[in-house]
Amino acid sequence: MKLLKKIAVSFVMTAAMLSVSSVAYSAEEHKDKNLVVETAANNTLAALEQAKSLFEKGGQTEEIQKALGNARQSQKEFRYEQTERLRQKLNDKITQARKAFEDNDNAKALENVNAALVIYADMRKIYDAAH
């Protein structure tokens, strides 16, 4: 009788573990990597263009910082192996633009944003040619 109870308990525990583990270890929802990269590319471009227009218009400090921050964050998702070095250069230009802006050198900041837009265009050409 004790043996049957042990077998029954072990069977119930095994069944419970299998039912939970199938949910816990199921594959995560499929993400379309191209869609993620495309969205990041579009967000990066929009943020860089917003920063450029704000510099040209003499926009608010908070708006410029937010635009540069958004560009920097969204470019991190633009992950494509063939453009990785360009993405790093883009990140450097955005960082330099932000530093120049904080140092009240808007001309240098605008120059760096324009350079970032050129790098972005190169990245986009490489990405679009492969897709």
C-alpha cells in the first residue's frame, strides 16, 4: 500500500511539473528581427532630424536633449552585422553632439548631428541592399 501511495504521489508530482514546465520553458513569442531593425532605423532617423531642426530653430534645451537621447537609444536596436562599425561611429557622433550642446557649442553639435545623418544614410544603404 505504501508503495502504491509513493507511485501515485510521484506520478502526480511528475504530471504537475510537466504541465508547468511546458509553459515556463515554451519559446518566447517570435519577433521579426527585420521589423525591429526597421523600426529602430526609422526612430533613429526621426530623432536625428528632430534634433537637427531644433538646433536650426534654437529649440528648448530639454527638447534637444530628449531628441539626442532618443536617437542614441533607438540606434542601439539598429543591430545588423554589416553595419555594426558604422553604428558605433553613429553613436560616437550623437555622444559628441550631446557633449557639444552641453558645452553651449551649438554649431559643433549641429555639425555632429549632420555627420550622424550621413553615417545613418550609409548604414541604411547597406541594410537596404541586403534586404
